[in-house]
Amino acid sequence: MINHINFSDISVTECQRLFHGRGHAYPGFEHVSVDWIPPVALITIYKEESESWLAAYAEQLLDNIDGCKTVKVQFRCRAKAPYQLLAGDEVTDLVAIEHGLKYQLQLAHAQNNGIFLDMKNGRKWVQEHSQHKNVLNLFAYTCAFSVAAIAGDANKVVNVDISKSPLAKGRDNHRLNQHDLTKVKFEGVDIFKSYSRLKKHGPYDLLISDPPSFQKGSVDIKRDYPKIIRRLPQLMNDKGLVMLCLNSPDLDENFLIEMVAKECPQCELVERLQPPSVFKEAMAGKGLKVLIFQYHQ
């Protein structure tokens, strides 16, 4: 694993994925990923490993990353995905920096720490395409897309998520970046039951949809994604941009393309966004898919 990390390319200040075994491109390490969230190196494992294995890799990361003060492991193979300190000082709350923007992260109790690093290029794209736009951010989580949009001089961003707790963290993320909160709305509602609420804030020039593949009692991607797409004519301005994200290994980009062709043929595919190169996949179509469409009335 360590042999596949280019330590000379590691930023002293910015968060990044260092090793992506989950793409099955590195035999024997399919269950491992390593992230750098200064000053913490985080090993995530999806299959149990021995204490000696973890200790050895923790020592190597601590020795090879400039500015690394802490190495932690998250056991995604265990109930509630607990964290454990492996080396250095205990850190639970920290601020991640990406493209100069700040995000509050927590390496303690929640399964997800507050930001998905494979979407780094997507957030950069949003920042570059949000100027003077009204933006709708569906499945907003901690509002990272919203932070990028406001940094890109969006007129307004509406964040929608069924869970109000991550939206509160999103509000804190905007405050951390000293953003004007009068330009940001937070709607803790069920997207599929609240289209009238969404329409109230529209129409939109940019819509972002980054749903979980499956969330018990809330989202089933195959069943629910078409419901969003067929509503686009009620939500979008002419020539508005639609970012559709898909992170299911069982569905490729054709799922999105065929769904859009059926449910909203007024949308034209204009761009594909790739995740950072470290997210190497042994098989095409298994990793993150991000497609940009333009809506025409």
C-alpha cells in the first residue's frame, strides 16, 4: 500500500485521498483506503486487520508525511464504524481545507466524517460555474457543494436534506468560510414530498443531485432518481445546468443517460467529470459518475 503513495505530491495543508484500494486496482488491498486530513492520516478498513498490521502502516505514514501528527483507523467492517487512535495525538474535530475552502470534519462517532473526497473535482466545477446563479443542492448533507457555490459567487443556494443535523453542520461550514448566510437556505424536508417547497425558491440555474445509493426508509436510487428528473421542467430555467451524481458500483453512467432520455429529454449531456486520479478503478463504471446536462425549455 505504502509503495503506491507518492509522498512528494502530498499537500501540507489540503485534504486528499492518498490510497484507494476500494477500486480493486491493487490486489490484496481492496479493503483499504488512506486519507490525509492535515494533521491526520486516516486509514479506513472494510475487513479486519491485525493490530501489528495497523501499527506498521501507522508508523510509516507518520514517518513519511510532512506535518502528520496523528494516525487513526476507522473500522467500516464493524458496527457503527468506530474510530481508533493508532499513533500520535488524539484528534476528533478538525477543519479540512480543499481549494482554499474550509469544512468542519469529525473523526469520532458518525460513519461519514463530513466530506467525500472523491467529489473534489465536482466541488471545484460547481465553484467555477455558480456565478450569479440560483442553485438547488439536493441531498445536501453538510452542504459542501453549497460552500463551493457561494465561494463561486452564486446569488442563492437552497440546500435540501431529510436530516436536519448535517444541514446544521452545513450552516457552520458557511460560517467558517465567512459567507453571507442571507444567500443560503436550509430545508430539512423529504425531497420527494416537498416539491412545492423547492419550487417556491426557484427557478434554478444549477441543480445538483448527489443522492445516496440506498438509505433505508428514504432513498432507493433505482426507484427514486427518475422522480427527480421528471420534475426538472418545473424547477429549471432555460439553459440551466444539471449535475447528476451516481456512486453505485452496480450502476454505470448509462443508467443516468437512459433515465434522462426517458424522463426529461429536454436535457442534453454536455460534460463528464472525473474524480481525482488517485480514485483508480480496475473496472470502468464502478466508481463515481458525474454527468452535466443542460436543460432546454
